[in-house]
Amino acid sequence: MTNHWNDLQHTDCAMIIGANPAENHPISFKWLLKAKGKGGKIISVDPRYTRTSQQADIYGSLRSGSDIAFMGGLINYMLEKELYHKEYVIAYTNASFIVDEKYSFEDGLFNSYDEAKRSYDKTSWAFKKDEEGKILKDLTLEDPRCVFQLMKKHYSRYDVETVIGVTGTDKKTYLEIAKTFGATGKPGKSGTILYAMGATQHTVGTQNVRIYAMLQLLLGNVGMPGGGVNALRGESNVQGSTDFGLLYHNVNGYMEVPTASPEEATYKGFLEKNTPKSGYWRNKPKFYTSMLKAYYGNNATAQNEFGYQYMPKLTPKKDYSHMRLFDAMYAGELEGLLMFGTNPVVGGPNAGKEKEALSKLKWMVAVDLWETETSAFWQEGAGSKPADIQTEVFFLPACASFEKEGSITNSGRWMQYRWQAIQPKGESKADLEIIHLLALRLKELYQNSTKPADTPIKAMSWDYGHGNHPDIDLVCREINGYDMNTKKQISLFANLKDDGSTCSGNWIYCGFYTEEGNLSKRRDHTDEGMGNFLNWSWAWPANRRILGNRASCNPSGQPWSKDKTVVYWDAAKRLWVGNDVADFPKDRAPDIEGGTDAFFMLPTGKGGLFAGVNEGPFPEHYEPYENPVSNVFSNIQLNPAVKYGLEEMNAKGEAKDFPIVATTYRISEHWQSGAMTRNQPWLSELASHMFIEMSEELAKEKGIKNKDKVIVTSARGKVEAYALVTKRFKPHKLKEKTVHQIGMPWHFGYKGIVTGETANRLTPHIGDANTTIPEYKAFLCDVRRA
Amino acid sequence: MAAEYLKFVDVTKCDGCRACMVACKNWNDLPPEYEEFQGSIQSHEQLTAHTWNVLTFNEQETTNGGFEWLFRHQSCLHCVQAGCEKACPEDAISHTKFGSVVVDADKCVGCGYCVQGCQFNVISLATYKDKRGKEYRKAQKCTLCTDRLEQGLQPACVTACHTDCLIYDEREAVLSEANSRLLQVKDRFPNANIYNPQGIKGTTTVYLLADKPSVYGLPENPKVALSQVVWKDYAQPIGKAMLGVTTMAVIGAVISNSIAKVKNGDKGVDHHE
Amino acid sequence: MEMNVTRRQFLKLSGAVAATLAVVELGFNENEAKAKANSFKIAGLKPTPTICPYCAVGCGILVYSKDNTVVYTEGDPDHPINEGALCSKGTTVRQVYTSDRRQEKPMYRAAGSSKWEEVEWDWALDKVAQKMKETRDRTFQTMENGVTVNKTEAIACMGGAALDNEETYLLSKLMRAGMGLTYIEHQARI
């Protein structure tokens, strides 16, 4: 989230698209309803009418997979009706930048597409520069080659009639949404977009989010209280686990994992390649070196490139993400798997195949509170033949969150501490202790090795106190970072050094543990103004609560609206002050060079209306991997930058066999794969049955009655469940034809107090062109009575 | 007896999260009851002895072609003139100073007359086993968390509610909030109404409903039958003194059955009286 | 940093004297029912603040534990986000502890076996460390295209979205910086 939960109360309009917060983030509605009570509007855009829709002022239906069409139409509307915030757009976005001649767009493809590689040369989408290397601009936004005009041209194709022919949205409703959200383009007004996996779990997921951000930049909503682009994160610490490098492509604090390319053979080369020349990331060497110092301690020296060579290097261009990991497992390339509280046999795409892949492992370790469908994948109940499965499986019982202590980071980036309320149940242990005990054993196994290959594990520092349970305070101190000589805690990441004199396990968390102590433990619930509780816990970065908040002020540094003041330039003090920590150099005056570079982390300091992700600088509508209609915007059906994985893992269904669009989702009473909630009586009682939601129209066509048992099939599997026939699903009336859609929760599996068949046996094994997040949210199926 | 505090259920603010259902179970240590698939996301068909509040889900097409998904936190209304209390031959059901209607388990003999006496299908019998394995029954229902009220805490369901759909507050504050909310929601919900039936002298749980009571399965104008009032407030005390407890229980059964007939023919329909 | 908590008294019931508190039959076991009926269940207990383990709203919860079990959990009224309220999942966090389905012992399933065996922690951790070492050593690559790579691509580490920050830190440190894993993934991807 650019903003945070309490801040939702300040919005004039919340557009909820690709999310269902009333069910999946219920307490968000505490704040959304406060906004509503003050006259704010709530818009819910979703393939079906949800509990969120019931609390909304306007509900608009759209077919799964048509978000870019929907949003592209809104951008076109805002530009045509001139509802955008012009001063903001000129000052804070790259709308005025002149684009290089190479850029072009024709019939669904941008320039420089390489069909064989299914990729573009992103450097061909550049800005024109003068002789000094400065970007050329036209602040009148009239130059036909400026971003603004190119964007206008691009989205002029997204007229209302075309859009609703693709999305199936009722025209009157669509226009009402456009008008209502467009009203937030007025200076001083703010609108927020809330999204979750309904946006990201598509082959165009990244561009879905990009186009939300573009609309928000056009309307001047980024950086505003009650504004922003807000990802509603679904797991208690999925923010933290991402911040801390638990994805293959990032180390801590969103920095690069080294690759085996010749430029990165040395640490110097690696830093040169990956450090931008402008923007705050210029400081990357300080952050990276401090991380290496945290990893290897005194074994990281200037002489040995601070231990850079101890870090594993990825094969260049190789994709190690979840689906490719399972492809590799299926192909027998993996021997061992360690899992910490994860259940892919229920939660993974094409879960039946992912389950099969597990049996190719030699060994597997599951650390969990419960026996899950994944840790028990070899059992008969899972449809397996135990005798045929040679995988050795270790189950290590973990304790629950309140049986240990430690911090987690919420969606608004608040790092909140949890204290221990009770001893771990039975023999279960904290994951911290399990990881610690494994590390100690591994270090012991390697301690006498003289092989150079074993240096990394020997060089890794692991000084977290004596005994079996690590001293969490020492872990916290290392994450924040300290001066290697004085051992004093570093108070801010700006003070980190690239010469090895400081360590910091994760630069974006630097500042949470100063000499004052661990600030994530703070419980002062004083509102410092505008719902900013600056002394409650600690937020990264630097305790900032609203990202980009410089943009809540006009170029001269005063708030666009007095009612929406979070920070402002105090000319007397010559400082940015207010009730939030300015997301800006605190003494950079508005009228000096860079004083209006509101997004100062970025190389240009400006919000990117034009920004090169893998499938192009402007989001363009493509149809999902599986879908029943042709793309009316171009002849390119599927996102041209999407990569295919192992064919055996991803059977494709055709519309003639599987004419119905399907999507998966969550319900309020269960969580993710259900391992936590289906093992508890009260939540199991609230939602005991797997069901398939469908419209009355489809049910009638198929001769299905409410409560009947039905079978849903896709090219990958079948699922039996109860039919839930509802008025909340309606057929999508598209231009080409009427398309039915069904939906189902993905919480169920064969373990637990309540059980049900697993929706993900139906889902495809293909993902977004940038993130490779699977396309769970739009695929084809058929349904019949059981 | 008018309670100083009222529980207010503004169904138009409910987002259907069902925290109230499990908050009740959590405070009152009630066991789970796994029910058959209801054909909607509703978990339980109705209130039971172990499930004291149920969130109902109701899909409703509106007259103007619109659609509403109506949610209602359904639990004991704590009637001022309570049918269950009037039906009880053992004086096991009474009002507390909070206006909550509670069952004294020591006095309850599990006869079930209260079940017949309640027009809202709220109270029911739970079956237990004693040390020798012999079954016995006790009437059970929402207590309005009277034990929490005694300690100055709100009912558990109210504490959990994040939308202010459930409020527990001073009578005047609740009634004035109800009136102002009614005006606010009339545009979207033309049939909205405040449900605080005066035929039973009002309730300690007051509703703002988004549609007619019958849409929610509530009687439009509930009353405790005169015969029941006479029985409870006059005949029973005198009778017990003159004829003894057993005889009066038999007479009570006859009266309760007649009430049940009225009630069952009256479910959710606006035609009586 | 103190973990000060308050239990907010909501009602202004001046002069309210405990009168006829109804005795309610609780639970299934008669003895238990009698015992509970006579006492206020959280009387005298000091709650411990925690943050909900489910979605990333990050609501505050107070945990009341007694006699080595969790007797009650409720929203933290001091918490700025939820102000004491919770959803159904947050409300029932107590049962994460009390559920009889929690695994309390390490277990091992041998190749081809159809059952789990309970094992000791030391044995399990020793075996896991050995497996990791064997696989790593057998598959370890030090060079690729003339570049030092120090990695194994035969072990994967998955999950972590429900771990604490400190745990995720140690996990990525051990797996990436220590053991040289490249297949490190978690729920943010799916």
C-alpha cells in the first residue's frame, strides 16, 4: 500500500477492483465506512456481487481478465472530459517527456518485439535527450511525441462502447463509475484504488496494476491522504517476507540477486550495472555492502569484495519462480524441498500436477502447525500410492504466532511486534529456533571442511547468543544495522556506508532499532493528525506512513487542500513538516533543482505514465491464456511477453470444450489454503462446504438446481462441489456473445475438520509476463450436474 | 421495564463478516455445529441452543430492478414482554436490570414451553448428560452477555463488530441514532424501518432493517397472547399456591400448545391480530 | 518499550451492583459447566498483545491465557487500526492454540512408507541437516561461464509469508548467503 488502513477514511472515492476487502480484509471496512459516512463513495468492480459490493454505492460487473479494457476506458474518459489534474500531471509525472522516435505501436504490438523470444528490447522505449543528456520536455503537453499525447492516442481506442463490449459492464453503470471516480481529479480531492489478487493473478497482472497507477497519477491521487494505489496484502507478513528476500529475484530491500553474467563477475561490476545514476537508488552500494557485512561479518572485507563471491549467482535470464520451480521439480532437477508454512497442493496453480511433482523429490521438509495436504501428499487420501513414492518427508511442528515473539509488517508497512502469550504447544518450536538449530548443525557439519566451495557457509556469521533459542534482540539489531566498530545502532539508512564500516541486514528497515530501542514495540496510540500514528510501531521506510506524500502539496509546497494536509514546506524553518514524515529529502526546498521531483526514489523523480515493463510502456488489453472471445483491440490474443513453462504442466483448454469463464477467490471465514482455518472448529462451522457459484441463467441452461452436486472440469482436472445458484452472478453480455462465468473458493482440500475438493486442480500453470504470478483468476471450464 | 441501555443492529452497516457469530461462541464457550450446505453462504439454518446468533443472507431483487444482498445479525431480541418468560412454568426465565432475558439453569427443568412461547425462534433446548449418563435438557439462548455487562464490558458480538452495525449504548442515543440512520438509508432502502415492536412493549435489541420485517422472517407486529400473560402473571402464581406445581404445569402445556398454533400459522406473515 | 495494555470499560453503569446474574449452563461437561458459571472467565488475567496472523491489515489482539491454555482472545481496544474489533478469523485465534489438530511432535515418513512415525527433534534436525549437506555437496556449482557462482539449484526453499520478520531474515540469510540456494520462493508469487 502507498497509504495505510486508517487513511482510507480520508478518501472521497474508493474504487475497489480486483479485491473484495469486506471478505478478505474486513477491518478495512471500518475505515471505508467512515469515509462513506462523510459522503465518500465506494465503487466495487467485480465479476460477481460480493459482500464488498453490498456496502458499495456503485457496483459494476466485469468479465474476469478485462481490467485493462475497463481502466483504459476510464483513462480515455478522463482525458476526453479533461477531468485529470493538469498541474499535478505536468509537475509530478513524465507526461511532458518527449519519447524517442523508435517508439511505435501497431495492432497490439509495440516496437522492437522479438517473436521468437517473446520479448521486447525495453531500451527502445526511451526518452529523447539533449546534448547534455537531459530529457526533452514539452510542458504544454501538446507535442505529438510527448508521453501525454502518445497516451491519449493509445487510449483513444478504448471508447466506452468498445470497452463495455469487452468487459460486459452495463453502460449506465460504467459511465456513473467514470463520472464518480473522475470527480477525484479535482485539486484537493482524493480517490483511492484498492486491489488484491484479482488484479495480479492474470497474464497481464503487472499491467493491471500499472494502469491503476496511471489513472491515479492522472487524477493527482498518488501521495494524497485518501489516495494512492493500495495493494491489499493477504498474509500477515507477506509484506515482510517480500521485504526480506524470500523471492528468487530479490535480496533484502528490493535489491538484485547477482547473476552469472560477465559484468557481474566482480562486486564492482555488479554495483556498476545495478546502480542507477540518479534517484535515491544511487545509494545502493551502501545498502548492499552493509547487507553483505550483516551476512558475513568480519569475513566480509574490502579485499574479498565484502564476500560478494559467497553469494549464489542466478543463471542470467533463468526464471526460478514458483511455477518454474515446480517445472524443475517435475523434470527431476530438484532433490530437496524445505517448506515453511506453505501448502501448494491446495494453493498452487494446476495443483494436481504440482502434487505429482512432489513425488520426484528425494526429501522434503515441512515446517507447519498442521499436517497439510502438501506434507501428506504421499498418503492414500491424497490419491497417491505411498509404496510408489520414494520421497522421505520430515514434519517439524512450528508454534503459533502468539507462542513466540517477533515482528510482522502489515500492508501499510507498519512493523508491529508480537509478544509471547504462552509457551509453544506441545513440542512445537518457533520457526526462528528451527532455522537457528538447522544453521548451527550445518555450520558444525562444515566447520572442518577445507574445500573452497564450503567457504560461504563457513563465512556466514551466526552470532545470536548461546543455547538453542536464538536471542531475537540480536537478530533485530543486525537487521537494523550498527556501526561495526562502535556497535552503535544506525539511526537511518542514509547513514549506512559502502566501505564496510556499517552492517544492515535490510536497509529499508534501518531506523527501526536505534539507540532508543526497538521501535516496532511502540504502543502509543496518539493520532498525530490525519490518522497518522507515528509513535505506534514503526513503518518503513523511515517511519513514513504515506508514500509519495510530497505530491499531496502543490509544486510550491503547500497542500492541495487544507483538509488533506499531511506534510508541507515550512518556509521559515526551511523544512518539510507535518503530521507524517515527508517522503522527500526533508530540507529540499520546492523552488530548487529537484524540488518538485515528488517521486524522488525514481531516476527521473516523476511518476511514470510511460514506463517500460516487459510487455510495453502502456498497458494494452490482451485476453487471458484461456478465454472464449477474440481480442477486439488487436490481433494479438495473449500478452506477447508471457513465457510458457513446461508443457506437461499446463494443458490448455479450448472454448469449444470449455465455454465458461471461471475464477477462484477467498471467503471471509477461511484463509488461503485453509490449513489454518479448516483445522479450527468455529471457522470450519462458519464455512463447511466447497461450492461453485453460478448465475441462475447458467444453472437453468445446465439443468442445475441450487444445492445440487456439480462437477466442474477444465483441461487440467475436475472438481466436485455443491452448486450455489445466485443472483449475484450474471452472464456477461459482450459484443461478440454472452459469456457465462462461475467462481469458487480455493480454500478446500482433503485434510482438516471440513474438507472439500481443491479448486486449483482446475487452474492453469501460466503467469504474468513480469512477475509470473499464475493466472488463477481467469480460465475456462465446463460445469454439469454430478 | 425499559432498559437503560439498548443493543442496536443497523443491518445496513453490516458487511456480513460473521465475527459476531464466533465472538459469541468464543466468549460463551459454545461448541461448533456443522450443518448441511444451506444453498447460500449462510452457515446455520436457524438459531440453536449452541449457536446464539446467526448471520442471515438474503438475496433480494428490488422493485426498481436493482439488487440487494441483505444481511441480518439474528439473535435474541430480549423482549420487554417476553413470550419465553411468560411461558415458563418454573420462573426460570427473568429479566435482569439490563433488560436482558436470561434463563436460570438451576431452575430450568427443560420442559420446552419457552421454545413454544418465543415468536422469534430464538430459544431452544440443549441436551446434556449427567454423571450417570442420564440425559437432561436446559433452555439456552443469547444472554446479551449479561456477565460482561456486569463488568462494564459490551456484549462480545458488539465488541467484535467493525462496522458499527452492532452498537450497545444508552437508550436515547440508540433511538436517536436509529432515527437518523433511517433517514439516511431511505433513498437506497425505501422499505427501511426501525424494528422495536410495541406489541411486546419494545425490545432491548432494536433493529434498523433495510426491508420489511417479513423479508427477514420477522413477525410484523408480534404480541404475547393475552392468555399467556394472564397465565403467567395471574393464574400461575395463584394456581401454584392452590393446586400445586404439577397440575399447573399440565395447564401450562395446554396454553403453550395453543400459543404454538398461533405462532406457527403466523410465521413471517403480516395478517394476524 | 513497555507492552502496556488496557481493558477498556465501555459502559458507564454507575451504581450497577451485581444482582441476579443468570447461571448459564456452559459446555458439555457438567463439572466444567458448573465451574465456569461461577466465575468471570477473564477475571484477574493479564492479556498479552499480539497481531493477527491472517491477513495483512495487522489488527491487534489480546490473548488471555491461564493454566497453560488460551482461555480467550479479543480485539485490542488500544490498537489504532481495529480499535477492538475483529473479523471472524481474528476472533477465533484462540483455537489456533486449542485445536486438537495441532501437530505437537516431529514426524518422519520413510521412502515408500504409508505412515508417519513420531521422532525426536534432535534426530529430525540432524537428518535434515545431513540431507541438505549431501544434496548441496553433490550438486554444488562453483563456476558458470567463467564466473564464480557458488550455488546449488537442487534444493528449493518455499514459504514464509506467515513467518516473523526476524525469521524471514534468518531464513533468507541461511538459505541464500549460507547454503547458496537459488530456488527461494514464497506466497507473494502465488
